[in-house]
Amino acid sequence: MTAPTAANRSTAPGSIEFELTDFEDARLALEELPEGVDKVPKLALDYWAQRRRKPLPTDRALQGRTIEWLLKLPASLQPRELCERFPRAANAIAAAWHDGGERVAALDGLLSDRNGTRRGFPPEVKSELQALRYALDDPSATGLDRI
């Protein structure tokens, strides 16, 4: 039996054309960078650290409005580990809490890694953030509609 070629291969409607190759050729093709990729400037290792706001003394402690926000939350949703270990993040959520869109954006921003370099939160803190975020999807069921 002969290998199919462009001349003797019949194509059915909706079929995908492909080129037969061996594994070594395929492996070599994957090792080569697409044209122009090597010319894209690389970010310095401390690129994001240079752009982050410099820490303030108040970042190390909960602000008054954050404490008020925390006490208004239902006990099951109070992010105690977050407040203890990452007061700056807790202060940011509390500051955004007055606006529905901002609070969702603040939580989503803390839970996602847009630039691929975050270490992420410890599991217990992440689960507190996720619980808050999921509670926003149905505030009446979780008591968030009363604050």
C-alpha cells in the first residue's frame, strides 16, 4: 500500500488536511521559535516589583474601615486569616466594598494571576477569598445583602 499524497488522497467535506511527518521532524519543529519571537524584548526579573506601589506603614495593619467591614460580614465569611496575614489586601477589599463592580474586581484581581508571576495566597487565605467571591454571586443566601 502506498502512502497517501496530495495527488491520490480524497478529501471528504469537513476533513482536515495534514502533512505526514516523523516524530524527529515534529520534535525539531517544536524546538524552533516562530519567526520574530526571539526579537521580543524580555521583561526584567524585577519588572513588576518596580511598578508596584511602595509599601506604606498602614499596609501592615488593618484600617478602621476594614475592621468595620469585617465586623459587618457574616461570621462564616469573615476572612480572618487574610486580615491577619495580608492586611494590605484586606484593606483593598474593604475600600472597594461600597461598589458592587469594584468589590468583584478586587476579589477577582486577588484570585487571578494575570502576569503569571504571582506566588499566590496560602490555601486557607485563598479559600476565604473564594468564599467571599462565591457569596457575591448570591448575596441574599449568604447574608451579604444586609451589609
